Amino acid sequence: MPHQESATRLWTLSFLALTFSSFLLFLNLQMLLSSFPAYVKSEFGASDFGVSLVTSVFAASAIGTRFVTAALMRKLPRSTILFLGIALAALTTALYAAADSIGSLLVMRIGYGVGFGMASTIIPTLVSQIIPADRIGEGIGYFGLSSSLAMSIGPAIGMNVMKHAGFGMLVAVGTATLLFMVPLLLMTRAIPPQPKFLATSRMPINDRKQATRRFPTKLLMPALLNALLSITYSGLLSFIALFGQSVHLEQVGLFFLFNVVTILIVRPISGKLFDSRGPAIVLIPAAISVMASLTVLAHTTSMLMLILSALLYGLGFGAIQPTLQAWMIRVMPEEKHAEANSMFYNSTDFGVAIGALLLGVVSSVTSYGMMYQIAAGFMAVFLILFLIYLRYNGVMQFTNDVEAKPD
């Protein structure tokens, strides 16, 4: 069985199947998310605020579901929760085309958020269970590339399918993408057996208190920084198609294709720099790159400027996101890596939800260009907060005290 492969191997069949499943899950999300704004505007005549709700209600339901899923994992088989989540996400995706009002679409988005929240909690937890203990950072880094790639190419695929084949075909492609996960996971037998440790609810009372002790404060700073980054990404997902229409750029979806070029280039480099020299060497220049990208985008009037903005954003985003996830894993003991991953994905969804609402309001009272300029301001806040953190904690502080000071 795949889950019985060598304990020292990273690239097992189980790891590959779970990583590709994660890619399919996030590909479905990004294909639909990027196309909803234009569809909702044209189909229902929604305002920018109404458009932003389509993103925000999904993210809010996904965040809430992750907390519930963590509790369910102690009572139900993880495979059951995973396949239930996939089924719910696929069903609601298939029903999108049948929505006849903003209200019905929002209900479906909530249902999708529940399904996505379940699946996106279980898959990283399963991956952390099969990665060799001495390669957890490396393994999570490669696993995280699945969502980064999906976030980069998914919007471009979605907008092109929407443009050439319509929303109905996009819904069909998105549904098929999710359903393909089921035979992939079953045929490869990628899901490892349920862990044998006792559920928290069955622990002695003193052990239970220890297991549920205070919130891990070491995760607060990287989670906050990740939320700020996600706010800027939300502005791209929710409004770049409408921005392209406003400046008469028909192929604005190319932003995401050029974005992935620099993500693929920078990710292995940033990972090695993080391991050897800590987060500052990565996060400071990467934050500046994202600010520059959004500033260029705010003034974009040509395809050349759009491509430059995309390359700069991929350079910064591709370095920041895996660095923050590795940071969160590094500061937690091994038995809490799942908690660190959950916090990472929740902070991403929280940033996307808040960003869609805030930037939607900004765009409705100013312009899309000004909205992206303000989004660049969020990265300025990112940089200031991180520099303040460095001032009081030092560059490599977190790499030496994981075991010494458990949260």
C-alpha cells in the first residue's frame, strides 16, 4: 500500500496523489472565483459590493467549517469527511448555473465554502501524516506549490473558458475537476490509516486541558502578514476582469499566466534562503515587489504594463506565501503542524473575504486603478509590521526555540 512506503521517502504515490488532489481542489476554486464578478455583474446587475459578497460569504463559511472539521476529525474517519466535502463542493458547483438571483447564488456559495473547508482541512492533515518527520518543511513546501500553481493558472483558465464557452461550460469543467479527485484518491489508496492516538475527548481531564491550552501566539504575526497579502490577491481575483474592461484590455487573464512564471522561478530559491537565513531575506524584497506590481497595475493602460505587473506580483507572492507557511510550521512542534496549516489557510481565506469587501467598497466610490493603489498600501502595512517584529524578535529568533518554548 502507498501509505506503507519507506518512512524516509518524500515522493511516494500517496504524497503525489494528495498533492495533485489539492491542486484540483484549488483549481476548481480559482477557475470559478475569477469569473464570478463579470458573470454576477452581467447576469444579475449586481453592484461591486454585491460582487464582493460572492467571494466573502464563501471565505467566511470555509473558515467556520475548518474549526468544526477539526472537531469532527476526532470522531469520524478522515476519509469520510474528505469525500463528503468533495461531494458537497461538486454539487454546489454544478448548481451555480441554475441560480436565478444573487440570494440563491450566495446560498450555494455558502454550501461550497462548507465543502471546500472540509476538504482543504483534511488533505493537508493527511499529507503531514505521511511526510517523513525530518523532511516536513521540504514536503510542505512542495505540497504548497499545488495551491500556488492553481491560484496562478486557475483564473486564466476560468476567464478563457467563460469567454469562449460561457458560464455553463465553466461550471461543468469545475465540477468534473472536483469529481476526478475521487477515483484518483481511491485508485492510489493515498489516504493513510486513521491515527491511533486517543481522541482529545477521551483523554483524562488534565491531558485534555493541556491539549487545548491557549492560542498559539507564535502564529499570530505570520498569520496577520498572510491575511494582508491575501487582501491584495482578493483584489486581483474579484476585480481584474472588470478592470480589464475599464481600460479596454481584452486579454487581462494573461496576468495570471505570466504570474505563474515567476512563482515557479522564485519558490525553490526563496525556500533555500528561508532555511538558511530566516524570513527577512525573503519577505522584505518580496513585499516591495508586490507593492511595485500593484502600483504598476493601478496605472496600466497596455498589455506590456500588465505583463510587468504580473511578473512582479508572481515574484513577490511566490516568495511570501510559502515562506509564511514554512514559518508557521517551523515555530510549532511536530504534533501541531496540522494546526499551523489550518491557521495558514484560514488567514488566507480571511484576507480574501475582508479584501473582497473592503476593495469592493473602494472601487465603487473611486476607480479600479485607485483600488489597486490602496491594495499596494496594505503591503506597505505588511512591511512595516514585519520590520517592527524584527526589531523586537530578531531575524532568526524563531528557528532556535521551537522545542524550548512550546505554546
